[in-house]
Amino acid sequence: MNSARHEGSQIQPVLRRLSAFRHLSECGTAALDKAIRERVLRAGTGQDLICEGDIPDRVRFILSGWLARYKTLEDGRRQIVNFVLPGDACDTMIYLLSEMDHSIGTLTPVVYSELERPQFEQLMASDKTLAEALWCESLAGNAIRREWAVNMGRRVALERVAHLLCEIIERLRPVGLVDGNSCAFPITQMDLADATGLSAVHLNRTLQELRAAGLIVLRERVLTVNDLDALKTAALFNPNYLHYVH
């Protein structure tokens, strides 16, 4: 495969995700394309891109692969506070903080682009539509974390897991990574347990309930939602917090 064509396909998730918030101008698209191509890096499974306490001095765009934002207690217990998916920015404006208050680690092999502060600020200043899309992406990320707080605090186990599965489908759809109602699902049951605040046993039992109800199929690292409307009803899921432009 031609390398330039391969790089072009790699950046599509970022372009598609930002386009879900604002229609990008040709100038904005070209500026983002150029910036992302300048520094493309790779990380293997189980690596931290940045750790709690580190100085956040650059912005990353995820081209492929899955990551988790997480906090770890002193006794080793881990809470995943969000998944970072292909196309996500990680994180715009993070360099304004003095240190990270959480870690971001890979759950799969990851390809990402890294921009230092001057380069990112130049990118933001280059085009209004791109700047607005990046701000919207950041605000939508905050809205997702608020919804996760509601998930943990008020939804029961089945609603909690169903809601997370709905969210993953709806976040992957704009970046072209959903086929019908199926998507790659490379995370483990332990990752899901740490994301939903459930024990591994309780998480497994909840997945079995969703399977038995005919709502989902999880097989060979692929999630298929048999009836998305029914799953959304079971989850009390309203996608408005994702803030996509319809």
C-alpha cells in the first residue's frame, strides 16, 4: 500500500470525529491533516501515554486503538473513568494544567499523533471551524464524564453496562467503525468491570443477562447489538450528551 495513502486513511477517524461537531472548512481540514502527519507514534498494549503527576505538555490525537483514563488507589484498585477511542483528542488544552490528575494507558496497540503546545496553538489559530470543532470535542468529553458519574451513582448494574455499550457504539459510529450495529470490542471483562464499578463476577452475570435477553452478542472481540432501540431503553440511554450535530 502506498505510504501516503495509508497515512491518509489513518487520520480519517480524527477528521470524522471533529466533523461530527462542526463542518470543517477545506483550510481547517488541510491544517489538521498536515499537523497530524508530522509526528505519528505507536505504543503497545499496556503502556501509559501519560501518568498521574506528569507534566502535560502536549496534545495527542488517537488514530487507532483503545485507551483508558484511570485512577489507581494506593492498594492497587483501579477505576477506569473513561475510554479513549479512535478519533479522540487526548486532551486539548491539557497543557494549561500543571500536572496530570489521572493516567491514560493503552488497552490495545495504539497509533497516535503528538503535538507540542506551540504547534497546537498555531493549529487552533489557523481556522475558526477547526478551533470550534476542537472546543466542542473537549466539551463533549466533559459531558461524557458527567454521564459516567450518573452511571456509577444512579443506574443499576444492567442499566450501567447497557449504557456503556450504547455509548461505545454511538461514539464509534461517526468515525466509521460501526458496521450495522457491530463494532470491534477489544477490551476485557476486567476493563469493563473497572469502568462500571462492578466486581468481575457481577459484570459477567450482567453480560449474561443482556445475552439471555437477546440484546447483545459478544464473540471473538466483536460486539453486536441485536436490538439497539431495546438496549437503549434498557439503559435509559439518551445520546444528547454526545453533542453531535445532526
